[in-house]
Amino acid sequence: MELQVKRNMQITEVNLFVMDLRAVHNDLREVIEDAQCRYQKSADKKWTPAPRIEVGDHVFLLAKFIKST
């Protein structure tokens, strides 16, 4: 009987530990999401749309991005 009580206590402790881990995980998830939103807002402030380029327009290219044989 004492073994059964001890086992039930261990199971209860494990369940509490798992619940604590889930709470920590959820808190961390929220913190990460908040940080991502802040970074996104900061990046969006500096963002500008790409210029509109049409066939026949003259453009400058950097040779380091052009691979040839």
C-alpha cells in the first residue's frame, strides 16, 4: 500500500512539473512573438519598395553577382 501511495505522489509531482514546463513554454512563446513584432516594425520602417523596372530600362549591375564560365 505504501508503494502505491509513493507512486501516486510521484505521478502527481511529474504532472505538476509538466504543467510548469507548459506554462514556461507558453510564456516564452509569447515573449518571442512580441520580440518578432518589434523587430518587424523596426524593419518595416526602413523598407522601401523596389523600383519599377521595365523592358528597355538601363540598369547598373554589380559583376560580383553575375556568374559565368
